[in-house]
Amino acid sequence: MVNSVTQDGRPGHPDAQRTLFGHPVGLANLFGVELWERFSYYGMLTILGYYLYYTLVDGGLGLPKATATGIVGAYGGLVYLSTVLGGWVADRILGMERTVFYGGVVVMFGHIALALLPGLTGVAVGLVLIALGSGALKANASSLLGTLYPEGDPRRDGGFTLFYLGINLGAFVGPLVTGLLQTRLGFHYGFGAAAIGMALGLTQYVVFRKNLGEHGRDVPNPLSHKQFWRTAGIALGVLAVVVIAFVLGVITLANLSQVTTGVIIVASISYFVVMLRSSTVAETERTRVRAFIPLFVANAVFWSLFSRSSPCSRSTPMSGSIGRSSAGPRRRTG
């Protein structure tokens, strides 16, 4: 039940001052958008590998299994690399709240591309959009949640527990829904379900957006007009280099995961070097950054091993069983 109890925090819309079960009502908004984002993310990821290497007659693209696995791995790496970009966009251009919203919009269009565009065109457009959107949303949703609680508020830990409950719930239900649709109707119906899930998350986010008030609306370190266009030029230059590398065959589907791994390693090292050498970082903060580096490495190793256990990395006979569940035989169209 919602109570009109005022809490300490930033001023804004009166709805942002209400509580829901003792927590800021904005928690429900972020809970919902993260639930549906994880629904769409893991729902799509569960059937993506099969879509890439299943034969054409089974509705897939018929890629070699090693290539399919590499594409899935490169996509996963791009998602986590994009969180750095998502945090930067929030700090310098849009602010956390707008970055969460626009990130969700980009994710939705990525799933729509997978559902509607045929062949590798849909895979390329869809995965790039989903990776960029997920990075923007994931990097800022939890940070935005933290701003809803005053410093030292004992409710904060409980709020994050509920928030991650939504993440786990979406990650659990998503693969069940998309897997069933892929089995009964085809891959593109599963991708379509992921798009619908993200659309539902965005709908509730927009309808109840006022619950967040002014939290996350400010841009902490905005770019000047000159810096913005210089950054846009650099981004276009990087994009041109990537396109040329694909055209010349320097980057191929077969080596995409290795290239992505190299980019992530270089970006990670550069990220820590900048933080440790920046004059704006206090000595106490540098100590904390150094202490975080082993945790960062351990986390990277964990997720690398986790990705290796994905359906696409298992043997083909075992993977093929997804299409022959007790729900009935697979349709032979995607």
C-alpha cells in the first residue's frame, strides 16, 4: 500500500516523496524496468546461439558452431564494455534517469531488429543495439536507485535486495517464455517476445516516471558544445575504422570474439590508468581503486567461465534437445 510519507531527499514531484512498503515509490519503477530488461536479455540470449548454428531447414542461419559461439561471446563482451560508455553518457550528456530510459528504448529496437530483419543483418543490427542499450541501462539503473535513499539510510540495503529480486525474476521467466515460443513457433517469435517484454518495461517506466522526481536528472559534468562535437567526431571515426576493418577482412565473424577480448583488455587497462593518474582523484579514492582491481579481475574470470557454460558452448546433440521438449516437435521455420 502506498503511504504519503515524506522522506528526506531531493525536491521534485510530490509522488517522488511517497513510500511503498517503507521504501521510496520510485523503487517499484526501477524494479519493473530491470525485471523486463533482464527478461528480454536472457530470453533472447537463451535462443541466440541455437539460431546462429541451427541449419536453415530448422529455422537457423547454419553458421559453424565455433563461429556462433564466438559471436555470442563477442556480444556478451560488448554488453559489459558498453556499461563504461553508458556511465560516461550519464555523467557528461544525459544524466542517469534519461540514460536509463533511452537505453531501454535502444534495447527494444534491438530486439525488434532480431525479430523482423532476416539473416545476419538482423543479428548485427539487433545485437549492437541491445549491447549499447543494455550497457546504458545497466550502468545507471542501480546508481539511480541509490539516489532515492538519503546517505546512511538503513533501508538502502533492503531496497537493493528487492531490486535484484526483480533482476533474478526476469532472468528466470524470460528463457522459459522465449524457449517455449521458439519450440512451438520459431526463433523470431522468441525474439519478438523479448521485444514485447522490453516494451512493457518501458511503458510502466514512462507511466510512473514521475515517481522518480528529480532524482538522476542532473548531468554531473556536462560537455561543452565544442567537446560534444569533438566527441561525436571521434565516435564516427571509431565506427569508420570498425567498418573498414570488416570490409578488409581484418575483423571476421571467426575472430570477432578474440578482437572483442583484446579491445576489452585495452579499454580496462586504460580505464584504470586514467583513474589512478587523474588529478581529480583523491589519494583515498586511488587506494580504493587499487583495492578494487583484484575484484575486477576475479569478476571478469567468473563471467568468462559463466559464458562458457551457455547453451551455445555445449555439444550439438545436447543443444538440439531444446527443440524437442515435451511441448511438441519443433517447427521448421524461423
